Amino acid sequence: MMHLQNNLLNSFSVDDRVQLFPHLKLVNLPLGTIIYEPYQKRDYVYFPIDCIISTFYVTADGASAEISIVGNEGISDIACFMGGESALNLAVVQSEGFAYRLSAIELRKQFDNNTDIRAHLLVYTQSLIVQISQTAVCNRHHSIQQRLCRWLLLSLDRTSSNNLTMTHELIASMLGVRREGVTEAAGKLQKLGAISYARGHIKILDRAKLEVLSCECYQVVKKESARIDNKVSIYQQHSSVC
């Protein structure tokens, strides 16, 4: 069986993966790479393997806040197959690594003509919408420390390492808060023994403590992802029987 190290790709049938494989290109995405800019038509989409891609909304005065985070569970962009072709968001590589690149035209073709691939992409889209919605709630109602914990946990779920390369300034940009607020929150987490931080490198020391200190938003997103994964498994079993 062809294993492509991306959960969304691996949810497709073996036949569909074999059909897609000639169109996929393995690429390295360095930290800070801009995947797409607001209102820019997407020529390619990316299925992350070990990189992490963050999607931002940037205001007219230059302020920003992260809307979603995508790793090896999904795809960099849903606009190309949802009919919009472009969106008003900015997507940037948050953590360097590899991804499979696919022509947006090819993905739209598969979405239109392949019912199984379309079903899996729509199921993933539902999961992403839950993450986006919960992020909006979190940014409105929870403390900076809780939001930082949620963000760290979501990032951990999308990497095989306990180490994250991230400055306080960049985290502040993602959370839509002042840098000083992130510095204070990170300092508290370090004193509690949950993380260590030095020169832009964050090491997670106690994941369980982070989960306790986080708000309920992380668990909501995690449970929805698990529910979606279970739904995909049931769909695959049903398809194989048929």
C-alpha cells in the first residue's frame, strides 16, 4: 500500500493515491515561506508531511491574527475546490519541513470527478471549520496564557518533535496580541515547568500540564478531529465492502 505520510492523502483509497501520485511533487518549505497571499489565485496546494502552515488575517493597519493551523492532517487550502479559487487570508510556513505539492487545477478536477476524494475533502473541510470557529471563540473569551497553551498543543499535534522554533514576536502575531503579553505568559509557563524557552526555541517539558492550563478549545478541536478520523475509517470500510 502506498503511504504518503499525510493523513488526508492516506484517507484516499489505494487506487486514488496511485492515480494522484504522478501529480504530486515532494518539496521543502523553509520557515517563513509565503504559501499564498490575500486574493491571490492558487496555482498549487500543499499536503504537509512534517511542516506546519499557519493561515492569518491581516488588517488594513498591518495587525494580524492566526485563523487556522494545518499540518500532516490536512491540506494548505480549501478555496480551490470549494469554488472560491482565492481567499482573503495569508498562509505562511510556521515550521519548516516537507510537503507534497499538487496543481490546484488537478485537485479541482479530482474533486469534481471523483466522489470518494470529494467526500474526504469535504469531511476534512468540516474539521477545519470547527478549528476556525473555535479559534474565534478562544481569541474573544480566553486569556493569553490559555490561548498560548492551545496554540502550542495544536502545533505539537502536527510535529514529531517537542521542540518549536518560534519567537515571541511571531507568536504574538499569530495570537493577535502584544509581544509583552506573550513574554509574560511564556514566562509563567516556564516557571510552572511546562516549557523552556531560549532564543526563539521552545521545548515542551510537560504536555499534560499544558493541557490542564489550556482552555476547553483545544479539546473541542482535538475531539472533532478524532470524530472525523473515525468517520473517514467507517466510510473507507463501507466503500471496500461495496
